[in-house]
Amino acid sequence: MSTRTVEYEVERVRLGRHLSRGAVRQLLTDHAEYGGWELTRLRRYRDGTRDVWIRRRIIRVPATV
């Protein structure tokens, strides 16, 4: 039996300070629901901007011979 490592596609999104907390929540919910993304990290800076790291699993289909 072989062990498989899980691979993820990671994306960093920078959000401006003009977005409200509810708007950010809705944006991340939409990414999760329709794109299969999950929140990895969210960092909020003093000026109000946010860096968001989201990831989704890469599914590889084994080749058949």
C-alpha cells in the first residue's frame, strides 16, 4: 500500500480597507462554497488592509493502463 501526500493549491488575496467585515465574510463564504477553498490564514494590518491565504486540495486522477 502506498502513502499519498495531500497537495494543495494556495492563493493569497489582498483586501483593501474599504471592505467591511461582512463583505469579507461573504467573499470568503462564496470562495468556499463555489470554489472549494478553505481559509488557511487571515492577517489584518493596522491600516485596515487584510491578507488572506486560502487553499484547496488538488485531486489527481490516477492514470489507467
